[in-house]
Amino acid sequence: MKIRRRQFLSLAAGAVALPVVAPTARAQAFPSRPITLMVFTPAGNTPDIVARLVGQILSQRLGQPVVVDNRPGAGGNLALQAVARAPADGYTLLQVATPHAINVTLYEKSPVNVMRDIVPIASTNYDSFVMMVHPSSSAKTVPEFIAYANANPGKINLGSSGTGFLGHLAGELFRMTTGIEWVHVPFRGVPGAHAAMLAGEVQVMFDSVASSLPHIQSGALRALGISAKTRMRVLPDVPSISDSVPGYEVTGWLGFGAPKGTPPEIIEKLNREISTILADPAINARLLELGSVPFTGSSADFAKLVAEETEKWAKVVKFTGLKAD
């Protein structure tokens, strides 16, 4: 990793050399024109929906439009590159996400990464993942699945929406933690992976609760465990994987970030506004409908999360031997 965690946290806290120019006046003047929010997924995906939901209210509070610009590609790196190379004035923001933390190690030779080039502003929400099998599987619990996998090495296929995606690495973290073996079978997107699961072509999959819930509720797929530490309201009967695999936890989190060098007073202003938005019960309810849990804190809190997640997923990427450069 080309930037140490301590350096990153100091950067996020505003410990950078900045011109000494009336910061209060600068913060009061911001924004005086539209803000662009770069989103790493196509329109209509859950991150895009969250970005537009928060962005719409943020634009009302700031008195300037927040324009969502979808830049999918390279696992989130295209959006990150666009923001990292933009002026550090608060007018170009990034929807920061778990893939950006993963990519620090996965795309080790990338000219930009979230630790080096982005200052976290605020987290917005996180999604849990669910471990699923076909209903024909003999495994009805996580321990039963582990026992079956140990008794049938090489006979289990792990489906995912793509190599290096969070669903894939959630599975690899499970493999790393439990010591079981399987064959990874990547597909081009979640629909293809779901189709393979429904057809019984792959035996297990880790996917977001939001996209998997209809198949689970219909009985087409069986949920064995969720990746969060506590049970979810939408799947109250499904236990946490960590009940059987201590220390296992996976969340797909989202938040806002800005280019390195963005004035701290602008970062803090945006953090206050986003925190206020997420305190609204109506916004909370909408996020819960999407299968997401709202959460926020200071910009330093978000920086700490990004740093911790970068370190966590670096271990998994290195365990798998993946390289995307």
C-alpha cells in the first residue's frame, strides 16, 4: 500500500497544507454553483438510488443542484479517477464504496486510489450480504454447509457477479476463515449468477440482501446466514454467519468523498448536511426499504472505516492471489 493508514487519517482530519484564506467566508460561500456526484454503478442500482435520494435532499438544503453522474467501470475506479483528477473545491464528489477499499490492493498499479486521493466526508448506509444455497441442498444451516463442504472437497461451485466483486470476496473471506474449498464461477452481473443458482449450476452464493430477498421470500433460494453481526428486520429468522464462524462480517457500505486537498471547512459543512439528512425518519425508512441500514458520523469516523476496510480486504485479496492490473 502506497500510503500509510496514519497518513490517510491525518489527511481526512484536515492535516494538509492549505492556503490561509478566510475559511469561514469560504464555507459560507459554498456552494455557489451545481455539485456533481460521481456514482460507480449504472442508474437504477441500489448505490445509484441511495445517491439520488440523499443528493436530492442535499441539493434542497444547499440551494444548488446535486447532479448524479454515473461512471460505472473498472470496479468503481472510473468514477474514482474522475473525482481524484477534479479540482479540490467541493464541486465534484465521489460516492465512496466498499469496492474502492478493495481496489487499493486489487488494482495495486492504479494511478489513483481511495486512500491516497480521496478525503472521506460522511458514510450514508450499509448493506448486509446473505449466504444462499439452492433449496435442494442438504445444508439448512451454516455448520451443515461447512460439514458438507469438508466431506465433498472440490464439488462445490461458488457463484458470483464477477471476479473481485464484493460477493466473490465475501465468499473468499468465508473460505479463508473456515478452511473449506470450492471452485469460483464468476458471471457477468447479478442476474446471471442468480439464474445459475436457481438452475442449480452453482451451489452457494453470497449476495446483497436487497437483490436476493425476492428469491428468498419466494422459496426459490434458501438463506443460511447473513453477513452482518446481528439479524435483519427483513430476514428475522436468518442467523448471523458469525454465530457459527466467529469474526466473519461483511457489509457493503456507501458514503461521500471529495478530492484530496478539499478545504476542511467544506468537508465539515457537507458532513453536517448529510448527517442531518440521515437523521430524518423518512429517509431512514426509505433506506430500510432498500435493505440498507443508515449510519453516519464525523468525517474522521468515515476515514477510520475506509482505512480499516482497506486493510481487511487487502488480506482477502492477497489470500486469493487476485490481481486486476
